[in-house]
Amino acid sequence: MTNKIMFLGILGNGVPSGEIKAKMFEFHNSYVGKSPYTTKHENPKTMCGSCIQRVKANCWKVYHSDLYRWEYKEIEFTGKLGMFNAPKYKLTQEQLTQRVVRRKDYE
């Protein structure tokens, strides 16, 4: 699974599960010590909802930071910050109308 598919999978509300959750934790743990947002390794087998949400928020912070700037055309910044000052992203209107990219397609 690529980083792009992982970021598309964790868009919106909710707790990711399965392969997307595993990739999200792998991504987070790969940036420990390289990014100011990921300070410690997290256990990928955790069932703690708040731990999973923290890792998800940290992944969006890494995506949004100036140090590691990814630009996927399917994802746009809403201009708002959520819990833990995590930037909020959404699918572009073009992608929503085409119904090309959906979370279920990647699970």
C-alpha cells in the first residue's frame, strides 16, 4: 500500500482499521526522530481508540508540515485545525462528484 492510499483511507472521521491502520502505524513509526510530531514509537496492535486517533493526527501533521510536503490532487486542506491541532483535509469536490475515490475501495 502506498502513502497516497493510506492518506485517502484516513480522510474524514472515524478510526481506521485493518490494512490502513497497519500502514498508518508503519508510516508514523518510520518518522520517529525525524519529525517533531512523532516523538515515540506506537504499538500497531493497540486497540486504544485515543492512541489510534493520536497516530492519525500525527500522520496529518507530518503530511501538512513544510519539511515533508506532499501534494495529492485528490486531497485538499479545509483551512481548519481539529483536535490536537491536526490539520483537517477532505476530498476535492471533483473527486466527490466523480465518486472515483472512496474509503471502501481501499479496504
